[in-house]
Amino acid sequence: EIKALLGDTEGNYGATDDAGDAPPEAPKGPVDPHLASSDGTMLTYPELAKRAFGEYSVFVSAGIAVLQFGVCLTYFIFVPENLVAVTHSLTGKAVPQEAFLIAMIFAEIPFTWIRDIRRLTPTNILASLLIFFGLASCLGIALFKDYGDSSLIKEISQLPPVNHETWFMFIGTAFYMFEGAMTLVVPLQEAVFTPEDKAKFPALNKRVMWCIVIFYCFFATTCW
């Protein structure tokens, strides 16, 4: 555990180089567990848990695996269902939901082999643009829809405080709303290039989370 906290590996702990120099001194004072290992590898949740909890870090890894399994299962349910509806709406053809499910599995498994999130920058940018287009389209339809004698404000004011038929779905939706934030905070912070920018990441992440919450509330109220 001490070697893990110090960021040392079996290959360099207590070793000397070819010139016979003495091994580097251990850092004085408390060691920041958020620093990357001395071999240059990026810090991950399992590695951080190992430094903090030692052999009990297996419970953290198991929790992350269960969380990610639930998130993947959720996407495997509603993404093929939406694709079936879109395909039928655009082409009039009924494509089996299982076909989209199998295509998703073969398309997404190779992405799990990528260990450095920085290599996904092009696909993340493309995904962000597509998400922005989808959100803008939904907001545009809701804001500029012809409500006849009514209006958007009037429709929103008439919404019931609680929908007694589907309120339980809110629990599942709220649980998975920040699944990316929970699992990607450490990888995103490690992907920041300079130490100066990395130090600004916690405050920036907090502001971004608040903006997302405010936008979610606005989007949910407008596009009900």
C-alpha cells in the first residue's frame, strides 16, 4: 500500500540506474493520491481505490462494474427501441429490435479496448455535436409549436405536480442522469494536459454540473 500511495512500481522501487545513482528520495510530507504514477500511467478509479483502501479496493471495482453494467443495459434497451421507431417513421420498414441490439454490441465492444480517454476526442466531439443538434431540435419544436388558443406557458402551468401513473420512472431516470459524471470524473481530470489546468478542473467541473442541472430542468419543463 505504501508503494502504491507513493506511485512506485515493482520495477523501479528501490532500484538504481545504470550510472549507479541512488534511488530518488521519497517525497516529503503527505502524498497527493490524485497524482499519476511515476511510470506515467494515468490514474483510474481502481488504482485510486487501491491506494486508499488496499486489498478492499475490490469492492470499489465491483461497484463500478455493476454501475456500468446497469448503464449499458439501460442503453441497450431504449436505443434499439428508438432506432426501430425512427426507421419505421422514415422508411416505413419494420426492422427487428434485435438487429439494432446486435449491431450496437459489435460497434461498442472495440471502444472498451481503448484505455486512454484522450484517444476518443474525435468521437466525443462528434457525439457532442449530435447531442446538441437533438436538444436544439426538441427545444425548437417545443418553443415554436402552434398551440392554437393556448400557449407554452399556459400548458406548463397546467401540468400536474406529480404524475401518479409514471412517477416511479423518475427514480430510474434521475439515477442514471449523471452516470457519466460518476464514472468519468477521474479519467477526465487525468486527461487534462497541464498541471495548472488540472488544478482548475474541480471548480470547472462543479460549474459545468450546475449548468447541466439548470438546463435539464429547463429542458424537462419545456419539452414535457
